[in-house]
Amino acid sequence: SYNKFAQITARAVRSSLKDDLRVAAEKRGQTNVRYQQWQDGKGGAQVRCVLLNV
């Protein structure tokens, strides 16, 4: 799929960079995910998921 293609090419580009630029690019590739369950029109506590490397 396109998402898999984008993930592979981004990883290839990051790995080809010099060390200082590569570290900064890898930090941008991390994704934080939070979710919140809603019930009766009110939001519950936000739950933070594990950090993902994309």
C-alpha cells in the first residue's frame, strides 16, 4: 500500500543522512498517540499510548 511505501522510503532517506541530521530526522519520525473515550457527551481521561517509530 502507499503508506507502506512512504514508510520504507522515509526510513531509507533518514538512514542516508549524516549523523547530526539523521538524529533530528528520526525524532520527527516518532509519533505519539492519545485517545479519549466519550460517554454521554462527556470526554473521559486521555490515555497516552506507547511511542511509535514510523
